[in-house]
Amino acid sequence: MTYVITQNCCKDASCVSVCPVDCIRPSDSSSSGNGPQMLFIDPDTCIDCGACYDECPVDAIHADSDLPPELEPFLELNAEYFRRNPLEPGPFLPFTNRPAIPAGALRVAIVGAGPAACYAAAELLAVGGVEVEMFERLPVPFGLVRYGVAPDHQHTKSITQIFDRALANKRFTAHLGVEVGGIVDHELLLEHHHAVVYAVGAPDSRELGLAGEDLPGHHAAAEFVAWYNGHPDHAAADFDLSTRTVVIVGNGNVALDVARVLLMDDETRASTDLAQHALDALADSAVEEVVLLGRRGPRHAAFSVGEFLALGHLRGVDIIIEGSDLDDGDLADDPDDDVETAAAVAATRDYLGRSRVEGNKRLVFRFLRTPVELEGSNTVEAIRLAPSRPDATGAASADERIETGLVLRSIGYRGRPIPGLPFDHDRGVVPNDEGRVIDDSGQPVPGAYVTGWIKRGPRGVIGTNRACAEQTVGNVFADHDAGTLDRGVADHEALMSALTERGADPVDWVGWRAIDRAEKSAGTESGRPRVKFVSIADMLQAARP
């Protein structure tokens, strides 16, 4: 028997470090977010010890004898990776612990509470004596794990369990419900901490730049995701679900998540942690078809192969490939393809060959199409498309028009400027050198660091943040060792007094756990993972009963 890594892989890479025979690849802990979006286990080397299975934070690893039908393709995917990339021993780096430091010698503030922030906190707290204070605008932690991960991906959300264990440390303090940039600013944080790590993500959606994009009925897909996941800022949003066809511009994993939520049956939705207002609205939805637009072909699509393969098991949904413009170059095997690209192309051919079932809903991939205009008088009525490349004769095909009342753009994200820090407006990130914030002259800004999407841009999956945080925290420790962070700062008690003076009333980790228990208890009563609070007032009431 061997173990197999499947769809839920978060690329946290915690499995790599526990494998006694070094058979999990790719083992490079790159913080860039580029490269494969999954890890793979070599079936010929695996010794069936189960260490990776026990360590995986998102239950993505299964025994090959225990794979459900929908996950069986991953058995071949793992094997194919090593046929193309024969296993070679990786560099063995002995595990070493940093020695503890005196209490209070390194106090670090972390701004944000998503996965990037939590990985950074866990890395810092692994060293005795380090004190960490986390600041988050909302009364609840975990950022995109809570408000971005699809509600039917509960295994992925279970990564918060490892954060719960790490953040139970007595040297950690959560200040939830406290916005940095409001009553708390960068200067106050520096007065009470040797270093400040910003892990604030990339919350803004990129624009299409098209005529008509200001019409009602056009939204960022991220806003729709936040709405159905119960984000307080978006719980009152209104989306027109009376339209038969929804068009999503983009075909990355967020676009696939949105399409699934729109098309899944009511029974499946009711088993998730979708916000109640979204459950009610989607139950009355008239949506029968979702069209995903991709400027390029399936070989260059933005989705991960695991998510693409999983679509084939959506109950009551036909996967349609609009293939009139696809040629042999788009659909044929190419020896230069990596294993994930090859699997995506093979899956595209499989979907093309499937018959359609009468009465099923439709998820349509329209490749090689570029949106050129949103049409409508008072609201979106249609989207007009142009081909992304000429046809076989060298001429451009005629423009197309899809009638729709709802267009969602899913074309990437941008970070926002942080008061008091430099900002790269072209890239939408804080300029940095491996996590150290740098000014216009390339010099480090004393005490300021970044990790996650605000550091590297919106690339990678949840687990990519682990290597990214390790790099940033490594430089925090290097600067501490070099003495560049050695200055007098006020202690925790002084910080709490300053917060009180400014009118802050933070929710601590005990308060978050009370919210968590209340949501899970409500979920148990209705047969769901949890029922989320969608208003800040309700969260605060649960945190302080």
C-alpha cells in the first residue's frame, strides 16, 4: 500500500519534513508561489508508515486502497509525476531549534490574522521568549480561510486546527476587532514592539477596464465569495440570481469555486457553512448555466488540476467545453508539459467527449475569448466577446454576445497601501527584500516586515504562506541577532493601557473561541459544520456573553 496526495493539497509541506524516506516532491520550500500547486508521493518509495497521513493539516492524503472514486485519478497523477521526475535524494537539512531568548527581548506585532499571519506567528512562537501580539480588524481570525475558501471545502478549512494549537501559547495575545490604520497606527505599534509584520493580504480586485463595467450587475467575484461566506462587510450585498446565465471572467480556482456554489444542488449547499442569507437566496436562484471565460486555452488556464478534475463529479451538472476554436495544439499531448498541465489537457479532452444529460445544469468553459464590453441600459444585459486569436484562415471570428444579468470578474487581486509604509502601485505590493520592507532607495525600513500576498503578490495556495512566513521571520531573527532591532520598547501592559486610552476594546483568543463554539453549536443543531455570525454585533455578543 502507498499513500496518495489528492485535491485538498494546500502545499503547506508539513508532510515533507516528517517523511522518513524523503519521497514527497517538490520539496523546495519556495516562497514565490510559482510552480506546481500540489505535492506528490512517489509510490515506489513510500513505505506505508503513515507519517504524512497523520501530519497533513487538511486531510488531503489517503491510502491508495481507501480512495473514493472521485479521487482515484490522483493515484495516477502521483505516479506520473515521478515517471517524469524520477526521485533523487533531496538535500538533508538537519532540524535545528533556535535557542530561547530572554523574555521581552523580541516583541513582534503582526497585522492581520489570515494564514500568512498565523504561519508567521507560529514560526515566531517556536522560539522561547518571543512575544507576539496580533491585530485584526474583525472580531474573528483566519481571514481568507474563513471568508475565501469555498464552503464545500471543509477539509481545506481544517488547517485552522494547527493555528489553534500554535496560538494557544501564553506568549501570544490576540487583539481582534482592532483596526491598524484607525485608532491604532504604525507608530504606536513600533513604540511597543521591536518589529511589525504586515500580513494584510491583497483585498482589492483588479478591474476589467471595459466599457459598461460600472453597470449594476457587474461585481468582483471576491465580493460574491465574501457574501456567501458571511463576511460582515458584504452580508447585505445584493446579486441578481434571477438570470438564467451567469458569466465569470476568469478561470482560476476562485472562478471554479463560485461556479460550483451557483450550480450545486440545495442538499449539498445545506451541508456546508454557507451563510444563511446566501442559502436562502441560492435556493430561489434561477441560474441554470455558468460560463467561465478564459483568454487562453486549457493548457494555460489558471485553475489547479485538482479542482478541474473534481468538477467532473458535480451532481446534476454537465461540464461543457466550448471547443470550436480549440485545435490540436490546445488538446494534444506535449512532451514539454509538466504533469499538472498534461492532466488538465487530458481532462479537457475527457469533458469534450462526455454526453450531456437532459435536465442537468451546465458549467461551460469558453476558452480563447476576451471580453470587450458589458452591454445594458440600467443594468447588465449582456457581455460581448472577441476571439483571443485568429481562426485557421488567419481572420478574426465574429464577436459573440452572451445574454446575462450577472457578470463576475475573477482576474486577480491587488494589495492596498499601508499608512506609513512605501507602496508599489504598479504591482500592488509593499516593496520588500525577502520580507524586509525597503524604501525608495532600496534601504530597509527599520522594524517593518511583510509576508503573504502583500509581500509577494496574489500567488500560491494557502500552504505557500508557510514558506513565505518562514523567510520573513528568518530575517526578523537575523536582524534581531545583528542588533538592528535592539531598542527600548514598551511592554504588553503598556500596550494594553494605550489601547484602552484610544478606545479600543479588543476580543482576545478566549473570546474568539467562544464565538467558534457558538457557531459550531448552531451548526450541530442544523446538521452543518457551523452557522456563522454575519454581523460584528452578534460576534461581540457571543465573545462576551
